Amino acid sequence: MSGSFMARIGLAGFACGVILLYSLALLPPLHWLISAMVIPFLTLLVATSPLHRIGAMLVAGVLSGMLWAGWQADVRQQGTLPASLEGEILEVSGYLCDVPSTGSFSSVRFAFCVDRWHLPEYSNASDSPGLPQKLRLAWYGEAATTSLSQRLRLKVVLKRPHGSVNPEGFRYESWLYRKGFGATGTVRDLVPDSRSDCPFRCQYHGWRNSLVHAVSERLSGARHFPLIASLMIGYRGHMEPAHWDVLKATGTIHLVAISGLHLGLIATGAGFFCRRLLLCLPQGRISPSRLRGLVFLCVSLASLAYALAAGFSVPTRRALIMVVIAGWVLLGARKTGAFTGLLGALFVVLLSDPFSPLDQGFWLSFGAVSVLVVLFSLRLRQAGWLQGLLLAQFAVFAALWPILAVLGQSQVLIGFVANLFAIPWVSLVVMPVLVLGALVMGLSPLADGIVIKAFDMVFGVLWEGLAWLADMDVTMPTPGVPTLLLLAVVVMLALLVPFRGFRLATVCVVVVWVTGALVPGAPGGAQNMPVDDPELWVWDVGQGLSVMVRDQHQVLVYDTGPALEGIYSAVDSVLIPNLRELGVRRIDTLVISHGDGDHAGGLPLLFENFGVGQVVTGEPERVAVMLPGGSGVPVQPCAQRGSQTMGSLDISFWRSPGEAGSGQKVDSNDASCVLTIRSASSAVEVVLPGDITRRAESRFIAGQAQEAAGFRVVLAPHHGSKTSSSRRWVEQMTPDLVVFSAGYRHRFGHPHPDVVGRYLSAGSHILNTATSGALRLVWQQGGMSVTEARAETPFWIRKPESR
């Protein structure tokens, strides 16, 4: 065995070790990993069998990768804000480490790198263990502006990194960890800090901020300015929801993320012009080897310059590494194969950034490059450009589909056509015009008008084409991962195996399968996946409420959580991915307790993705106008509903009648539709009271015959507000389990300490979605089994906490 072969085994093991670490629920102690490494290294010294040596090298690589990633993860976790400092007014000094941008509620949001904490306990950042060095901040108020000094001294109120945790869907807490944020918070006071020095990173971010402002000012008159800024300098702060909708619908979001495509084009262009210039020198003045070296240097410097101008983000750095290694393999006339170069790039990426496996882009970029390397190495060396483009796009589309499914993303069918059009247009037209225009603008400010017209022309073709494709209503259900993996293997074999009959058969099978998936299914095809035991899910939607109850194949959803247009929707982020993963295709009964935004958000989107049998609500007139037009779903008043059976569950509906004989209108919160769910097979009762206050609580208790329950679960009214959960309510209910659905350290302060104290005095066990994540409760004899989503999360997400 050659040394290079063993080195490749070690590099592959290192990559596997880094990736494997992120599948663990707990971070392994570093001394365990260090001790374990002794075994494979001793084996390498004494083993004579080639198989044993290969195995030992692989294990050594795996342990080395886990040790490296584990050490970096441990350092990052130690840089999280201590719980004792949450909610306190703290003073910090540092510098902006991204470009400030406008956010929701007229705020300005930015990342802030701290180099000094002004606390009595600590003198500076170097001897302040446990204090974060990077903060994600929001500045509210009329004084908030994006024109900030590079160095600042701030008064801030912080909290630990936190986000909703559900089995499926986007996890903000993972995103914060990946980006290195040790705390989030708001700015209370802000002043420039010119007395402190600005280190190199500070100077770079200051230069980038100036570049973004200068480009924004000079190109603001362009019709497609947001797209231009995204591709020219990697700044997407000007992008609007309409842009993201079109890019998402066409599967072309990668076009506005500076990645391998863009850096590859810059490298190719730089290499071409550099080589042409060097060939103009007198013959014999430069040797072929030196020519290749100079071209490689030119390619590397041009790629680095573009990466720095684009913000040097994680995807950009990853792409830069891959481009430089590809250039080293190609231009250095190395005998190293493409697969070895790809393995080397993977090793360098994970060595320089061991948190890369947490990025979806990491898997998609290496997946796509691996497919292209296999395809062009074994099949398309002699293919023409059109055939190569079609086959490459087809292979990448099929191969990335199972990866997207594992990552919880859907493949856009129209994206195949969109990328066939967009990638060549961006590669051959947009990027050359963009680079040439940027050079002209840098040389002559008088040419801005001509350059803007040229930009708008080429970007206009791109945008109009994508917008037209986005309007095409082509939907396709996503099969399971095994089916998609089989499809990807079959497609790759069809492209690589040199048998015409096999390829034709594969094409026929794929066409029939896609056609069958696009044809609407039979009426019975929208059945829900049945469950053996009744279960109830309380989703973690932040400051809001959403619950799902299901038994056998029937499903009831109680409230849909909050929604803020263009900012957040619990339906989009939580309900849709989780219901689909659980096999829910139809909601038999949708109960909207009342019409407040934190209970009835995102209704049109819910109807767009699921069939709904009926809607029951405490405010029928208010909720009816929230439903999408033409839904045809009846809206029934909760007060007239009475009760219904769902599998083995009996569900009773109640709504406060108001003051008897007074004609007084019920307050919106007190108009909440209250559900009482009982199981015929077990003495378990669940009460979902919405946002009722103490007044409605008294009416509910007086009007309901309280049956004895062996185990009672109560969702705390109004998220645990002090206006609810009166002493009489708590004493009458005496719940065994109380669930609060509230936001983490939200400004409303739910649940109120007095309310928590009353439930604890009654002997109730307390859970809060803010600290436990989504809750799954399963009906069992004599009680309910409870599962907290945070208990099943990987090591970088905080585990369940009390209250």
C-alpha cells in the first residue's frame, strides 16, 4: 500500500469523524477521544496485515475528526451568555461584523463582535470565560438607522440563544449556533467608540460596509438593483419577499448566494485573460510550468478578491477553497485525480470550518460537485456543450433530490427547466457583464447610467424568465427518501452504463413515474396515516398556540399559531413540515379558538397545503374573513357545536355566553372556543381553553359538570397570563399536568410567576414549550406518556428546563 492511498483513507476518516459528531445527542468528553486515539496508532505501528492497517488508519482519522470538531464545539458552547446575565442591562464595546439592515417593526439588525465587556467581574474579553464574543442585536425606535459607526459602545439587554424546537422545520437555535452567536438581544443605548483600536477584522468589515453603501448609492436607480447587489457584492439585504418567492418557486436561490458557480466563473475568466496576456510575451521568456503557476496565482487572487468583496461568508469561503484546490489540480499539471482533489477540498473545508456539516449548502455543494466529477470523468469527456449541460443538469437534479428530502426541503419540478435557462444565462451573460460593468464604474463614475442600463437589460431577461416559470402551477408530491434514493441511483446508472436499451428503459420508467405523480390521485388518496393510540401535540410556536389531536386516521387542529407577514408564520415553519412528516394529508376539524393573530395566523397557507373538512370557532364572523376566498369550508359557531366523536375520543365544545340578559358582547379572549377531550378507554381528560380570562373561567366551571378524571391535562389559559388561571380555576381543575405555550423570555412575561406558583401549590407538574420544545402526549391507561422535543435534540441545542 502506498503512502498516498493511506493518506486518502485518513482524510476520508477525518471527514467522517467531523460529520459523525453532529449526530450525537451529547458532546463526548475530549479526554475520552484523546485516550481512544492511542489504540489505532498503536495498531498502525505493530500491524502487518494491509486490512488491519487500513482499518486502523480509518479509525484514527475518524477519531481525529471527532476530536477536532468536538474541541471547536466545546469552545463555542463555552462562549454562550450565562443564564444569570439574561435580562440585565449590560455594557459592551466592539465593532460591527456585518452590514446593518432594516428588520421588522422598524428595527435595525446587525451582528456585533465584542472585544470588551464592561462588567465589574471582568476587565476584558480575554479573561471573561463564558461571555460571548458575537451578538445578534436589534435596535428599535425612531433613532434606529443603518448608518452606524464601525466601532460602538452599547448598552444591551441579552438572552441566551434560543428558538422553537419541533421534530421538523427550521431551527433558529441551530442557525445561531452555526453562525457563532453567543446571545441575542436589543440595544438600549448606542454611542460611537473612537477611543479603541480597530483590529484587522474590524477594518475589513468597515471596508465591506463602505463598499455596500457605495454600491447601493450608485446603483439604487437600477430596476433590478436587489439582484444586482446580490451577485456583485453578495449583499442580499435589499431583496424583498417577492424576490424570494420567485427564487424559491423556481429552485434558483443558489443564484443569489455567492458560491462555487460564481467563484468558478470569476476564476475561469481570470485564468483566461491572465493566460492570454502571458502568451503575448516573447516566446521563450516564460516556461510552461511557470506559465501555469502564474495563471494559478492570478486565478487564486481574483477568486479571493471577489470572495472578500462578497462578504467572505461561510458558503463563499467553502467555494473559495474548492476553486483554489481545483485550480491547483488542473493548472499545476498534477497527476492527482479529480476524486482525490475533491477529497482534499472536503478535508480543508472541514479543517478550516468544522461546523460546515450544519449547513445545508455544504451537503448540496459537495453533492453536486461529486455528481459532476463522476459524470464528466466517466461519461461526458467528449460530450458537446449542449449534451453536457442537459445531462449534467438532469444528473444533479436527480442526485440532490434525496439530499433535499433528508434536509427537510422539497425539490421544485419546474426548477429543472429554470436552471437549464438560468445557469447558462448567468454564466455566459450576466457575470461577464457584471464584472465588466463593475470595472467600468470603478474607472469612470460618469459611465454609471450606461452600466445601469446594461445591468437592467441582462438581469431583466433573467428575472422575467424566472417570474414566468414561477407562475406555472406544477406541483409534485415528494416521495419517501428510499424512493428518491433509488431514483437517483437509476438515473446515474443510466447516464454511466454504455447500453442504449438500458438508457431508453430508464427514461420511460422516469417519465411514467413523474406523469403518475402529476396526475391527481383518487379521492381516497388524501387519507391520513393512522395511529394506534390517540395522541396530542402541542407545537412550539413561540408566543402563540397550536395543538394537534389525532386518533386512528382523524385529525383535529386547534389554532394555527402566530403569523407576521414577510417575517414569520407558524403554519409555514412548524405546522406544514411537521404535519407532513406525521403523514397528515387532511385536517378533518380545524378549531380556531378566537381571531387573535397569535392563534389564527397563516390560515390561507394552511388551506393551500391541506384539505380541511370543517372550521369551528368562537368568533365565526371574524374568522370567516381570514379564510381564503372560495374555500367552501363551512364555519360553525363553537357555541352551537355541542360535542363530537373522533375515533375513541369524545370532544366537547364550549364558548362563554356573556352576561346573562345583559346583551353584553364577549371580549375576544373570552370568546375562545374551549375544548374538553376525554378518552373512552382511559380516565384521561385534556382541556384546551384558548385565551379565556378569569371571568370566562368562572362561567366554564359553573356551567360544566366536572367529571372525575384519573389524569387531567390543562393547557394554561392565555399562555399563563396573570389575568387567567384564577385560584378557583386551579383548585377546581387540580390538573396533573399543566402546559404553557409561550415565547422564551417574551416581553409579555408569560407565564406569570403567581400563576406558576398556584399550579405548583396544587401539585401540578409544569411544562412550557419555551423550555421543552414541542410536546407529544399519548393516551395510555391511567395517564399519558409525555415526550419533550428538546430531550431528543443534538448536543448544541439546550435540553429541557424547568418552567
